[in-house]
Amino acid sequence: TMVLAAVYHGRAFIEFTVVQAGSINAVKDYEKRKFWRGRRRMFLVILKMVGASSLQNFAAEKIKKIWRSALTTSMLHTYLGGTYYRAKLMGEVPNPDHRITNDAQSIVEDVTNLAKMLPEHATNVVGLTGVMWKTSRVACALLWSYVVGITLTTRRYFE
């Protein structure tokens, strides 16, 4: 659900961009009716984006709760096999159970946030590249050449 909502949100953002471009053209061409039709469509697109974003966040939080509980339980069972008690008795690690819980929470947060945003951003890149390609193939090719060239240069000479 989270991934599908992210893709839907990305597609709605692309639709938002197209509608906005149409509205700008309507203003430029002094077409009031077309402009206001675009504004009504923009309102619907914004509602789509809000719904998709809400569903995406709800699903991500649900996944985080379930995964954090399972991961913490698994990690605690592993450490309760003797390591936990040795760490507690020897005093080498203060509050090992608290540290395990924090580590599990950190892992779950980072991975879930990445999984939540990656499909949306990938959809945006592909969709906006398509919009740009339809607008100007030369500009699209130049921009992507620049991005790839700078990325390769940075990777080769500055890392």
C-alpha cells in the first residue's frame, strides 16, 4: 500500500506540473475559461496528492510499528541468551535493553523512510523526464548529459 501510494503521489505531482503549465499558457494567451478550468482541475489534483500522501504516511507508520516490535523482540531474544546478562552484570554497556530498542527504532525509521520516498521520487524523475522530452528533446538530452557527466566526474575525481 505504501509503495502504491508513493507511485500514485508521484503521478499526481506530474499531473500537477502539466496542469500548471496549461494554466500558465492560458494566462499568456488571455483565455479566461481555459485558465479557470485549469484551476478547478488543479484543485482536484491537489486533493489526489493529499489523499495519496496521507495513505502513504499511514501505511509507513503501520509498517514501522509492526517491524519495530518484531525487530526489537528478535534482538532482545538474541541478547537474552546470555550476552545481555553478562553486559548487565559486568557494567560494560549501560542499559543494554534500551540501546537495543533505540538501535531497532533507528534501523526501522531509516529503512522505512527510504522505502516510502524512493518509489515517489523515481516516478517523478521518469514522469518529468517524459514531460520534458515532449517539450524539448534537445533540452532533455542536454540536461541528462550534464547530470550524468557531473555525477561521473564527481565520483571519479572527488571521492
